[in-house]
Amino acid sequence: MDIFLYAFSVMYSPGPVNFMGLNAGLTGKFRRSTGFFIGVGCAMLVLFVLFGYTGEAIISQAALPYISLIGGVYTLYLAYQVFTARTVVEEPSSKPAKTLTFWNGLVIQLLNPKGIMAVLPITSVMLPAAHITGASIAGVSALLAIGAFGAPWVYALLGAMLGRRINGASAFTVFNRCMGLALAGCAYFMFHAFYLHLMAT
């Protein structure tokens, strides 16, 4: 079905949430980040159900630049946390690095313009075209939310598989820095969307 193909292509493409999942896997926090993946899935479930039953009336196109601004600030904060995180290898007694939580996943996905842009075409165009209404909207939303849960999970799994082949804290530090810069890049594009909106008004 075109709905799931579209959702898969958007959700599984690189973005701030998936970069964070990749970093969790690389730094050995794959299993401990399950709450983060669930938070992402719950955020998408909320968005799909909300927009599925209310359409675009809740958030107009004019509001998206402001969501980009808020999302950019939060993503930049997370980029700083990832960039400055210390990874200690073979020292089990030391305090572990902070693990991504359910609330991290829920908040960043709710503020992620990429997530909203994935939801709006599905709920405003594809669902009505497929004659999906009533309780069926909730069912399709649940399936799509499971797919959203799987996106950062897959990235984290890939990170964990790569992480097993890497030894030494310095290598993990490099990965943390790269992921932090990637997240900062995502924040830049969110800020840029807001800037373009200001210039157009």
C-alpha cells in the first residue's frame, strides 16, 4: 500500500531521531534505549491519531516554521549532549553515560518537523483516498506507529553491530562527535526553515 511505502521511506531516512538511535547502538546503549524507541512510536501514534481525525485544522502550514524553531532548539540541545558525552570502555565500575529515555523520544519526535511532514500527507490525502475512516484510522495509525518505533531501533541495531567491532574510548568519542555534528546539522535545517519563513513574510 502506498501509505506504508511512503511512511517507510520518510521514517527510515536519516534524521535526528535515527541519528540518536545509531549513536545509542554505537555506544553500547541499544537495549537500555528501548524506552526512547517506544517514546518515538508513541509520539507518532499521537500525531497520526490527532491529524487522522482532525485533518490539517490543528496545525496549519503557517505553524510548521515555528515547530521547526522549537524542534531545532531541542535538537541542538541533544546535539550538545551527544557531542560532549564521555564513553568509558572496559571500566564497569564507572558511572555510565546518560541513556536516552522515553521522554527524550516522545518530545523530540513531537517537535520533529520531519515527523509532522510525514504525517500530514498521509492523514490529509492518503487516508481519505483509501477510504480509511472511523476506527480504521486508529488501526492504521497503530501500524504506522510500530513502524516509527522500528526506525531508530534499526539504526541502533546497526550501531550496536558496528560497535562490537570497535575497541577503545577514542573511537567512540569520534562517533559521539560525528553524531553530535549530524544532529547539529539537522538543527540547522530546522532553523533555516524558520529563517526562510521570516524572509517570506
